[in-house]
Amino acid sequence: KRPQHLPGHPGWYRKLCPRLDDPAWTPGPSLLSLQMRVTPKLMALTWDGFPLHYSERHGWGYLVPGRRDNLAKLPTGTTLESAGVVCPYRAIESLYRKHCLEQGKQQLMPQEAGLAEEFLLTDNSAIWQTVEELDYLEVEAEAKMENLRAAVPGQPLALTARGGPKDTQPSYHHGNGPYNDVDIPGCWFFKLPHKDGNSCNVGSPFAKDFLPKMEDGTLQAGPGGASGPRALEINKMISFWRNAHKRISSQMVVWLPRSALPRAVIRYRLSDEGEWLVRELNLPVD
């Protein structure tokens, strides 16, 4: 029987660590890439001060704190923790307040006190535990809350974007949303803007279209993530090779003797070969 890879560790962490039988094995998480969904969370990416979140239905977006309609009306004796749904929404509120102070913006959301120390997103916080909780939310939150609502007669269903009463929408933030079918306790979900329109989902916040937003501070990395803009720049530079390296590497190179070289050479490209330039040269043969 093949031994389990890193037993006792969460699945998202095991994906970052190579197996012991891997020839390129190194200790610790070394398989991190910009294509992984956990990367924006490890870098603590925020959009205008709001932490990024991924939805299977709506793609990448961000969480806006202040929602209250999904914090109550649980079955008697049931808490969010016992229901398996945990979200540090108060820490998200604190994160947004800090962003407003840094940007010199007026903070309009309701003030709340009593932040749990373990949920504060600081350099000394339990960042791995926070990432694990949010990763669990992506898979389980919607199903858990739907089951709880079904158990309480008369409780309204989650509302979709641009619908429902005014109190299901934040008064201090406007964007592509909210999409209340993404039921994160204490938060509204807004989609990241897409260049092709609001109906399109963002597949990765590291796409080259977001590089200007990273440069102007709209999309920021959290504490210890100062290399965020550099990560996007590198991703943009290698995107061509990542998409075409298999096709290019599989092509056969044929070497000709110098005497067989023609005097006039035409370089051309086929309709599906975007890496070749169209150019006609007169090459002198020595």
C-alpha cells in the first residue's frame, strides 16, 4: 500500500509539497505557482482593501463586510462554528478600516469591536489556519447555509445580484454585485471586473489585464507580499512560452550544410504559428 502523502495536513497544503519519491524533492511547500487558487490567499491579495475570494459559479471576486442577514436565524442550539461554517468577517472589517486609513478615505461601514486576536491579519497571525478556513468555505459554505435555511421555516433564500431589498446590499460600496448566492457569513460577494463585461468571470487575478491595477494600488498584496507586482510582471513575461513551449519544443530542427543555403530566404508564419515572423531577407553566401 502506498503511504499517504503528508497525513494530517490539509489537501491544499499537500498540493504545495513534493512527494518523497520525487527526484526533485525539497522540504516544505515548493510547488506554489500563480495558477493555483490558494496563491492569492497566501499573498493576502485585496481589491480596494477587500480580500479576494473564489466562487465556483462566479469566479474570482472579493468579500465586502457588513452583511447581517446571514448571521442569524440558525436552528436553536446551533452556531456557525458547530455548523461547520467559519468566516473571520470581523477581521475583514478591520482590514478594510486599515486600508481606508492608509488611503485617506472616509470609513462608512458600521464600527464593531471585539476582534478575535487569532483572526487579525497581521504578520504574526496564524495565516495558514486562516487560509485553510477560507479554502474550506469555498467548497462547503453554500451547501451548509442552504441546509440550515431549509431547517428554519420562513427564512428567505439567498438573493442574487441586483435583486432583493436594499438591506442586502452595502451602502458604502458599489461594484459588480453583490451576488448573495455566495453565502459567506457577514460578507457580500462582488465579482472582480472583467474586460469583456460584468457577465464574464475572472479566472485569475494574476492575468495581465490586472497588472495596471496592481501598479496603481487597487489590487494589493498583504503583509509580506510586497513582491505582488513583480509576480504579475514575471507571469506576463512567461505567458507566451507557457502557452507555446510544447508546440515549439516538439518541432524538428534540420541543419543544412552552408553550401546548401539559398541566397534568398523567406521567413513566414502559418495561421496557427504566431511565434514565427514574416520577413524576406537577402542573405549573402560567403
